[in-house]
Amino acid sequence: MSTCGATLKHAHGVAVCDLPPGHGQEEQHGALCEHCVDNDPDYGDPSDRLRWDNDGESWVGGGSRDC
């Protein structure tokens, strides 16, 4: 499946938006932290998703930028 591919730098590296390409301009980018997925069995709930604005920089919530 093809994804948007927008990125966000955070404590564990770079998150890559996993939403489909061309998702709505009003919709924020979102992804799970791959490091946490691989290392924390309790991580992965929808509320853990990192969310960031279309500028690719502004973390707006979900999970923690320090995940």
C-alpha cells in the first residue's frame, strides 16, 4: 500500500505518515513510532499515534513526541 510519506522528527527518529497519498488537506499527518511498535508490547493503540500538521513540523498531539 502506498502512503503519504510526510515525515516528523521525534525522539526515536523519524515517523513517516502512513495515511494514503493525497489525504485531505484538512487532515493531519499521522503514524505510529516504529521504535515503540517494535519494543513496547502495550504500544499501538490509536491514541498512541503521532499527529502533525501539514507543514511537516508542528506536532499536534497523540502519543508523545518523546515516545
